[in-house]
Amino acid sequence: MKRKTWVRLDNASNIFLAAMTNRDTKVFRLTAEMTDLVDSKLLQQALDKTYDQYLLYHSVLRRGVFWYYLVMSEIKPKVTAEIAPPFTQLYHFDQKELLFRVIYQGNRIHLEVFHVLSDGVGAMWFFEDLIKEYVFLRHHEIAENKWDKTLIQLEQQLDDSFNKHFRQQDEMNFSHVASSAFFSVIETSKRAGKVVLRYGKKTSNWLGSSIKIESNKKRVYQIRSKKTPDNRPRIVDVSMPLKETIQLAKKENVSLTIYLIALFFDSIRKAEPDFKQTDTIAISVPVNLRQFYQSNSARNFFSTVLLEYTYGEEDDFNHLCHNLSDQLQQHLEPDKLGQRLSKLIKAEYHPIARVTLRPIKDVVLKLINRQNNRKVTVAMSNLGKMVFPHPISTHIQQIYFKTAAVRPQFCMVSFEDKLTISFTSPFIDTSIQKEFVRSLSEKGLSVSVAVNQVTSEELGDEPL
């Protein structure tokens, strides 16, 4: 089967390029804490084999006249020891470089990925295979790895699942290049009442009169504090027993994700001194579309939803939990979800969007992203449970998942009976995280916490 030499960006990638900054590099990290020190030579061998099985990860990012695109390269990835802070920029304009890196420190193996290349689920597949290969090499008592990808699976990794599931047949002659994240932002902004872009059948002014600013009386709370001095994120890793935490969520009759979001909201309300009862807290939550639509693509295939809550005098924690749960269920109703995504995909094929030059698109996307940021307080992401077969799992202690942050957020992942919540923030202050941990401890959970160093005083002689 002939392999593609280049692919257009998927539907969720262009907004990441527009939103990328020196602080928010749009890089996320998966970490496996092993039971023994990492052997860098064996890790390199494992990476070589895994890399051969993932065509997408051979890509470098290039800038075209109208859109960005990925080109297959002959670059070979090299395992390196960790020196730079987490989430260091992976993509630099007009440089041919891979969009991921594998690094190690002590007994930890890290995979860092530029979000333009893949989402958390797609990266998790690569990471799982990398760890499997490494453990096979590291521990000779384990039999040979038999889980190589088939050729069909290799090719499906490059699929654009947005186009596959939501693109109309009569639009096949339009550009395949995706910008659905751009229109997703617009839909979110509609809900917040700030920016509306309308695409009528006779609309021709794609970048001009189609933008309408509307008033909004709702005050979405924004967290402001002193930022870290050199763009390195403040990271707080919180570990706890998974089953006991699920039981806390069951007592409120909500999912674990909703329970932790509600706890996050309450922590903000209690920790922020200038928070007012009339303020609205809004959280951006990514939704893995693979749970609704068949896809073996390792590329981005997710949508985001915005959950909001305005505290009232009589509101309690249970009310907060069920309000958030109801909102999420409404967003995820199959008909509404499909209609919304189909509408966004249809909008992206507007003829004017096809011929608008990429630098102009970049400016518009940056403006829309800036407006959208004003309507979001915090963010979160749940990667779910990572499972390794026995006896591979016996050589892994814990899994971590975290991402660069323009605002306080948390990522969660579980492995066996360990739930890890990793807070990342551009701010030095950890009051919200402390309140979150205090709330869990008061509910009887055994919680362990690790915090990185970000200030000159914390780092000692280490240069910033």
C-alpha cells in the first residue's frame, strides 16, 4: 500500500497554532514512573521500533499559502535526558523538527507531544507501545512482543476522522484542511454571548461583516496572580486511591470527572479572596469523540464543551455536582453532538475560507482565541484509565498526564488503583490546589502531593 507523503492538518489543529505562546506551548506530557532506573540505550531501541509503527509521528509541520500541513520526514528521534523544564516548545516556525520527544530522568520516562500532532488518546497509544517495548527489552523473563500493528492499522492512524464522520458527500471537492476548532471556539463564544460569526448561503464577507460583537452581562471569573519568572509551569501532582475517590463521586450520584470538576470549582470559590457570589466559573472540558464514533486515527479527534456555574446563596455541593452533570449530558446527546459537529464541518468549507491567505487566517484565529479565553476560568482533561497487560504492569509504579497551561487546570489519569491529578498553572501561587487537597483529605482520602520548584528561592543555585 502506498503511503502518504503529506497530510493536511486535522480539524482541531489550527487553533493550537494560533493560540501557541512561549508560556502556553500547546505541549502535553505522559509519564511512566518505572520500578527501576531507566536504561537510555534500551529506551532508544524501544523508541526506534515504536516509531516505525506510527507513521504520523514521522511528520514535520510546514506552512503553506492557505493552510499548515504535515510532511513525512526521514528524521530519527533520539532519546535525551531531561534538562529543560516540562512542555518546552516543540515547534519552531519553518524548522524541520519532529513534533514529539522522548526524555527520561531517574526512573521516569516522558513522552511530550505538540497538540497539533495528536490528542491525548492518540498519544496514549504511542506511549503504551513504547513502554511495552521498553519493558520487553529491560526484563528478559518476559516473552517476545507479539503486538505489532497491522498495515491497515498503520494507515488508519493518519485518518482525518472529522472528515470521515461529519463531512457531507457533496463537499468532497472542497478543501480537506480542517479548522473546526476555530468554529468550535465560535460556537462556545456564541453561548457566552460575545462573538458570533454567521455564515449565510449568500455570505461573501468571511472575515469582515460576518463578525458581530454582542453584549454579555455574565461575569466569568478570571484567576489572576503573579506568574512564574521564566515561563516554567507550576506543577502540583496529587495521587490518591482510585476506588475510594470513585465512591465519593457515587455518594453525589455523579461521575468521577464531574465530581472533581465540582471540587475544583469549590476550591476556586474558597481560595480566591476577590471571588464574588455573582461570579460565574466556566471550565473547558475536552470530549474524546472516539467513544461515540469509530476511529483508529492517532490524530486529534475531540470536541470541547464549556460547563458553567454561578453560585447562589442556597447552593450546596450536591446542587453544583448535578448542575454540571446535567450540562454535560445535554452537550453529549448523540443527535445534538452530531448536528453540531456536522454544522461546524460544513462551515469550514466556506469558499472564502478556502482562498483566504494563511497569515490572515492566523490573525483571525488569534483574535477569536483571545475572546474565547475571556469566557473560560479554568480547564481540565481526563485521559481515563491506562491499562498494561501482566506482567508489564508489575514494572510500572504510576502514570502521570499533564499539559502546558495558560490558566490553572488539571489533568487526570489512572493506573490500576492509583488516580493521579496533575495541576498545571502559569502562576506561582498554589492556594487553589491546597484547598483542593484539603477537601479530599477531609473526606478521608489518603492523598500524596508533589510540587515542582519555580522561583529563584525554590531553585537555589539553578539558573532561571
